[in-house]
Amino acid sequence: MSQVATLRPESKKKAAMPRSSKNSVIDVRHLVKVYGGRGQEEVKAPNGAGKTTVIRIITTLLAKTSGSVHVAGLDVERDGLDIRRMIGYTGQSIGVDGELTGRENLWLIGRLYHMPNSLVDERVEELLEVLQLKDAADRRAYTYSGGMRRRLDLGAGLVHHPRVLFLDEPTTGLDPQTRAAVWEYLRRLHREENMTIFLTTQYMEEADQLCQRIAIIDLGKIVAEGSPAELKAAIGADVITVRITRDEAFAQSRDRALEIARTIPGVSRATIFDEGVSAYTADGGATLLEVLRRLDAEKVPVHQVALAHPTLDEVFLQHTGRQMRVEEVKPMSRSFGRRRR
Ligand SMILES: Nc1ncnc2c1ncn2[C@@H]1O[C@H](COP(=O)(O)OP(=O)(O)OP(=O)(O)O)[C@@H](O)[C@H]1O
Ligand SMILES: [Mg+2]
């Protein structure tokens, strides 16, 4: 069963009046989560920034250790039921029923939320179209490919149009075309239904395209926060990215490149990343030539050079020291629930 079904269907009863004076739809302060109880067995796993943890706490599926979390003024601990009535959540792992067809899976979710049949029909057809599942809509879901299941799972979270929608990596594993269609659909939900959407993503471009506010989490901590424009403006005008040749002297070459970059007039800041060095500068064109001249003079083996206005990738890189790479995007984390035949 889809994780959306773990949330209560929307009730005719109105959600309680906000009991907090906070204005934001989602208000999270000083949130701390320690796994393993009272900090004694704190797990320090290197993977996982904490995105799913945060989203599960806000959606009332996981208890926090400390801090305050409110949704529409309601407290996650005190008013969990009322919060569940107004939100939708699509988790990272596959939760559709393999025995049902794609269309039936979506239809079931609509009925679980007590939506009228005509509205369910309309939404289901709309989602099958957006998620490019029309041709396969009447096949049982266990015959779907991984990408098709992922799309169906996402569709299940979008059937009932909640007031606040939470999506954990909604487009991971989708092809670029479907991703663009999903982006457009989410924009429409926000624009036409004034829906608040909270999503996690590993794709910086996705955050840039969709989000008004972004928080970058690294190893469990928010390391940067703001609108896409604010985050980019904060790191400077242009970025020169120098990738160093991966030979046995790579580490020394990269250190040398960093030292060189820092001495070049016009470079306001230079940082190291896993493949080389980034230099931030007001005038990329002029500085780039000088960077190349100096690296060449000092015989630093350069594999690739790029000059760009900062994108959110550079923002991420600067705050975490790591490049967001395609390989970091993991395959689906759990196997698809179906009976073997
Ligand atoms: N139930 C649990 N018990 C112990 N540690 C956990 C548990 N769930 C998550 N963690 C740890 O908390 C950290 C954050 O995990 P989380 O799933 O929130 O990361 P994430 O940013 O969603 O990662 P990913 O990008 O892989 O989805 C990780 O170090 C993880 O190992
Ligand atoms: Mg996660």
C-alpha cells in the first residue's frame, strides 16, 4: 500500500484553528533528531543528509528529539491527526500494489480519500497523462518497469490535492521528459490551487526551477538557506571550475591549483572540491585567462575548465565541498511489493 494511505483521509470536519501564532505554513525551529535513543547510541553513518528524516518528522510519521515543528500553526506532537487531515506525503520508496493496474492504484487512493467518483476519474486520467502511463494504465503494476512504478507511486501522492504536499525526491529515477512534465504539474498545483509544496531533491536544477525557498542540508545540518537568487548572489558573480587530471599526483596538483587561484588578482575566493578547484570572481572572462596562464606556467595538469554564472550546483558545491553527481542519485531503496508468480 502506498505511503499516502498511511495518512488519514480528508475529513469533512474542519481542521482545528491554528494554535500557534506562527505565520508560515510550515514552521520548523531548532529541530534535532537523534536516532538510537538519548544520544547514547547515536548513529554516525556517512550517508544521508537527513532529508527523509526531516520530512517524516514534519508529516508526523517520526518523533523528533527536540525543537518545534508546526504545520499551519498546528503542533506535530499535539495535533498530529489534524495535520494528517490536511497533508499528502509521497515517500522515497515504492508503495503501489502490484496486483492492481496503474489506473486502479490511482483510483483506490482517490476512494481512500473519500473523493467523489467523477473527481477521481478526472484526476486519474490527468495523472496518467502527465506521468505518461496512459498506454500501460490497464496493465497490472507488477509488470511495470522501475521508472513506470516510480511514476505511478508519485501519481498516488498527487491524486487528492492536499493543502500541503510533501514529496521526498519526487523525480529521482525519472527520465528528463517526465521530470519536466511533473515540474509543470507541480507548478500548476501551486499556481491554481495555492498548494504549499515541500520537496526534497538531489537535483539542484529541480530546486532552482520549482522552489521559492531552499535549504541545503549537509550531514544533518542546514548549511545554506534562501531563494535561488539569494543563494546564487551570495557566492559571487562568476565561477571558474578547474578539474585536475586524475593521475598519481592529483592531490598535490589540486593543492597547488588552490594556492595559485588564491593569489590571482580578481579571485575573491577559491575552494577545493573532489575533482579540482573552484574560483569565484567578478569578471570571469579576464580572470580565466590568468588562471590558465598560471596553471600552465606551474605545470599543473588540467583536465577541464569551465566558466559559468553560478548555478545552484555551484552553491551546493561551495557549501558542502562536494559536487552533486548523477552517480549520487541512488536507485529505488526498496523492492516493489508484489506476489511472485
Ligand atoms: N531508523 C534509523 N535508525 C538509525 N539511523 C537512521 C535511521 N533512519 C535514518 N538514519 C540515519 O540518519 C541519517 C539521515 O538519513 P535520511 O534518510 O534522513 O537521509 P536522506 O538525506 O534522506 O538520505 P538519501 O539521500 O539517501 O535519501 C543517515 O545517517 C541515516 O543512516
Ligand atoms: Mg531520503
